[in-house]
Amino acid sequence: GENVEQHPSTLSVQEGDSAVIKCTYSDSASNYFPWYKQELGKGPQLIIDIRSNVGEKKDQRIAVTLNKTAKHFSLHITETQPEDSAVYFCAASKGGGGSNYKLTFGKGTLLTVNP
Amino acid sequence: DGGITQSPKYLFRKEGQNVTLSCEQNLNHDAMYWYRQDPGQGLRLIYYSQIVNDFQKGDIAEGYSVSREKKESFPLTVTSAQKNPTAFYLCASSGNRVGAFFGQGTRLTVV
């Protein structure tokens, strides 16, 4: 089955700096890669996703890049703010279309943005 | 408001008891999922359902059961056969070309 590795497990940055979280996946058939933000005691919130037919996607301060050949994808957060502090999860799925999004998750990255 | 509602938010179970966690969605999504989250861990898939009256085991289905009698509802029963049930349980749903969205979770504690 699919295996998703996520690094680093913890990341501390100063407010205004950039943060990068990296994930690798094992199944070349995976074609959908979402990122979730989880605040303490709450459910994960989908913040951005990318499908295998594109290499990069950006939404304001957040961007995701995908390298299908190397089977890795990354989350980039620019101009970080204290409210960006949370646990971030990457995931992979062979869905990418239709309704099936059975996801395999990485183990998460605790991001701390220091004022 | 459209969304996914999980209840209760906190649940306490005695040893040997079965408990049922509720998950309801009004997003008209076909697929629904149950994940388990342990401290410092990612989410692991327990069961999923792509359509009413059909469901499949995920990676850690032992000790759990589900039903999907209605499109909107996907309850999870944690049975006494689950030896380590204390965890944070998350329900999600997904629709056509729309990614998976999560509820706010149920924290289950064995007392």
C-alpha cells in the first residue's frame, strides 16, 4: 500500500520567515495530494491540494509543489504569522477524481511561529 | 450551513462496553471515512464507504464496525474487541472532484 513520509516533525520559525514542509510518497499511482492544518482539539482543515497534472499551485501565502518523478511534494508558507502555528499533515490518494479520496497521511509537522 | 457533524465531542467508555460515534454530513457527498488519530501520529483509516449500503475495511478495522444506511450518516461502533480504543476519532466525507473534509472529532477515553 501507499506510504507517506513527512519531514520535519517539528519546525520553529520567526514571524515573517518562510516555512517549508516536505513529503514523499511510495505509490506512483497516487494522483491527488492535499495538505491539512490541524489546530489543537479540532479536526483537520483542508488548506490546499494539488493533482498530478500540475507541478505547482499557489493560494495567497501558501504554495504546494509536486515532483512526480521523484515522488515528493512540498508545502511552502511565506510571511508566516503566529496564527499559522498548528500541526500540518500531508496526504496522498489514488482518487483525484470522482468521489473516492481514501487518503494516506504523513505523521504531521508541528509548526511554531514565534512573534 | 453545510458541513460534517460529529457527536459527541467527548465520550467515556467502560471496559467491555460498545460505544457508537455519530457522523452526519449535509454536503451531499457520496463517500465517507473514519480515521483514528493517536498523539503524535498521523491519521489512520478505519473504514470507508463510497456509496450507501457498501463499506470497506481500512488499515485498522479490527474491533470496529460501521453501517451506511443513509447517504448522510456513517456511524462508527467501537466494540469491546478493540483493545486500545482511547483516541481521537475523525469522520470525513468527499464528493465528486472535491477533496475530503473533516468533522471536529470525538475524543474517546476508556475509564
